[in-house]
Amino acid sequence: MTWQWFNLAFKLQGSVAPIILPRVLIFAGFALVVSVFHYYEPQISLQVLGDLTNNVVFNLVLGLLLVFRTNTAYDRYWEGRKAWGTLVVNIRNLSRLMQIGIKSSEGEEQQQKEQSIKFLTAFAIATKRHLRNEELNQDLEAILTEAEIEKLKNSQHVPLELTLWLGDYLHQQVQSDRIDTNYFVAMNSHLNALVEGLTSCERILKTPLPIAYCIYLKRLILIYCIGLPFHLVIEIHWLTAIAVGLVSFILLGVEQIGNEIENPFGHDFNDLPIDAICEGVTANVEQAIAFGK
């Protein structure tokens, strides 16, 4: 257990250390320049700049902004996970109800029902692509026909288009008396929940943290890391660069973690495992289709 703790502490994959390292080296290099200047010109003191780092108000504002940045980013990450949880549970329930509740004879009707259930898998994958601003890929070729894929490529909003196809299919079945009214109400409720989950993801994606907060936080970190060497050089001399490097590593690391998880739908190591979630959805839908065969 102890070795696992140290292994995780020094793990680079998923860490923000490689990203912030160039910035840390810049601040440490600046601190080294201050140390050299202080060594050759000790009578010229710029401690007034370093005193800023001891200012209670400055440190309080910097700390509050860092906490606000991290909490806001994690809230977005957790909201994204809950939204995808909503999508998964409603896809499972809708595929189950469609398989059990829709009456179909063997042949074309059964094939149409199974293809409509597969629209749920296509919806999950299309939502993933939509949130990542990516074009439809080969991952839909095993689910949809060429005509359906071509139709989706011409659609302005692919996931929403798939919910329209599903809604139209359910409406046709209830008109043909293949679905009990209670089943239809439940299915339509789950379909509405899919649109709600999709909209929640879009809200997270299209509502970034106000730029003013990001700019102000970066400026405060910059001021702090520039002023810190002038405070430390008088006491620790040549160790100033190391101390500033460690402090800047902490501050920049906390800020970068917020940047990493602010948009949880991308390909970064710290983003949500949407690919794995979609694979799970595919397996669930296939299980529902195979039921009763």
C-alpha cells in the first residue's frame, strides 16, 4: 500500500506536471536572476516587491480565487458525469421497454424494431461526437445503414435527429396498436429524459467560466511568483530559485487542474471516460435486442 502511494505521487500520466513545467522553470529562472543580482548588488534592495507576498488581503484573494476555480471546474465535471448517467439509465430503460412492449411479428417488423432500438446506441455515440465537435466516424457504420448515416451527415443536430426518428417510430407503433398506451407514455418519458441529458451536457460545454476570473487569477499568480524571490532572497539566497519553483508548481498545478476538468467531454486523461460509457451502452442495447431470441 505504501509503495502504491508513492507510485501514484510520482505518476506522470494524468498529472499536470508536464504541462506546467515550462512555466515553473520560467519563474525559477527569474528567481535565479534575482539571486545573482542580489549577490553582486546587495545594497540595492527590492524587498518592497517581496513584501507584497506577505500581504494578507493579497493572499486571501489569491487563495479564494484558486478554491473558486477548482470547485467550479469540479462541479462542471460532476454535472457532466450525472448528465451521462441520466443518458445511460434512460437508454437502458427505453431499450428494455421497446423490446418488451412493442408487438412485432417475425420479418420486417422485427427488423424495424431492432433497428430502432439500435438508434439508442447511435444516439450515445452521436452525443459523444457532438460534444467533442467531431464528425461522424466509422463507429456508426455497424449500427446504421448508409442512407441513415448520409441523412445524419446533413442534419444540423445529429443526436436530436435520432430522437426524432425514435419518436416517429414510437408514434407509428402506437397508431398501429402495437404499443399499450401506458408503455407509450413511459417510453416517451424516457425519450424526453434523453433530450434533457443531452441539453445538460450542452449547457456545461457552452457555458465556460467567465474570462474575467481566468485572467484575474493568472495575473495574481504572476504577481505573486514575480514578487516572491525578492522576499526570499534576503533570507535563503541561492536557494531562492528552488523555493520559488516549488511554490509556483503548487499554484500553477491547482490552476491547471481546473483547466483540465473544466470541459469533461474531451480526450484528456482527466476527462470523463465517455468512450467506455458508450461501449457499455452498446453492450446493454445488444443485450436488450437479444432478449427472447
